[in-house]
Amino acid sequence: MVSIETKGHNIRTSGIRLSEPEAKKIGAKIWKNECGGTLEGLTSWNKGEYFASLGIGHFIWYSQVKEGPFEESFPKLIQFIASRGIRVPKIARTADCPWNSRAEFIQSKDSPQMNELRQFLHRTISLQTSFILTRLEQALPKMLIQVPVNDQKKIKRNFYKLLQSPQGKYALMDYVNFKGEGTNKKERYKGKGWGMLQVLEEMRLNIPSSQATLEFARAADHVLTRRVQNAPNDETKWLMGWRNRLKTYY
């Protein structure tokens, strides 16, 4: 059971055990990874992308103009926060991102709506951490369905080995938010995925618990390098940043 406190609200998620100090530390790390730990970074639209990236996890929000193969997570986050009785800004309650392009988004960066959204995301960092934890909790059964019975033992063993340490919990939470579970068939290049499932499959067996996060990072590097090699467009520019992120896992 995890309990994360946030200004009078107590959010409980059953399953993976996470202390309040661990939750705060992990949330801060993910915020730094995605947003540089800045308030402005909580509302972003990266150059070359066709979607907004919001919150500590840079949760994807598509406009009605264009959707892509990557899983849209911001509307799910909003549903999660609203279900906890937290008031959500009107602009965040719409199904589609109200800004149809990066140019529109940047032009509105200092608007009252954007400032309200940014402050809301800053106030709900603990809830966003809880949302990512919930996604991780739900990931294992989703992953096991995707693999043959003979391979399920390896996935479970590596998953639970990582959960034995705070650093391993962080690595799993960050990666599932960063690159997903690996179960979405649309998230494939040349038939190969790059999510948590593919990383757990790539990990070697019988790694000591003390080296689990290092092995997870090594396997993730292999999977992400393969993604870049298989990508229909040049994604080389992202690889160095991804590798720097993986170094925070060990």
C-alpha cells in the first residue's frame, strides 16, 4: 500500500509498496528528467513533435488535428486527478488539446489559461506520481498476456527483482512513463518495440539484485538503440539524452 500526502488529500494505491519519502523523491526525479524540474517545463510542446507534453511525466495530449501512434496519457491523468475530488481547470477537461500546433501553444504560453494549467500541474505533483505508480502496477499483467507462458517467469523475476530497491522502483516507474509498457502494437518499428516489456525481455538472467538497475539500464540502452536503427525517420538526436536518463537508474 502506498500513501502519498498532498495538502489535505490522502491518495492510496494498492499493490507496490512505496513510502512517502520514496514517492516524493521519485516524483522529483521524473520531473527533472522530463521538465528539468522547472515550472515552465510542466507545459511543453517539443520542437518537431505534434502533441503537447504536460505535467511531470510529460503526458501526451493530442489535438484534434493530428494523433499519432504513441499512447495518449494526459486525458487519463485528468480523469485520475478528478476522481480524487480535485478541481480540474476547464481547459484540461476537454478531450482534445485546444492548441492545434506548437506555434499556437507557444503563442499562448503566458495566457491566463496556460498559467492556470501550469499552476494546477504544480499543485498535483504527488497525484501525478501516484498516477505513474498506478500505471506501473497495471503493467505486469498487461505484459504477461503478450508473452508465451515459458517467458513469463523471466519477466516476473526481473520485474520483482527491480522492485526490491528504491532505485529499482524509480527505474521502473520512470521507464514505464518514459517509453510505455511495450504492449501497444502501434508502438513498433519494423515489428520491434521499445517499452518496458522489451527491456525486461532483454535483461540477462541470474543478475544479482545489487546489479539489477545497472542491467535494466544496459538492456534499455540496447532496446532504444535498436529503435533508433529501425526508425523510419532519423531519431539519432534523441539517443544521447535517453542514455543520460538511463544513467540515473544506477
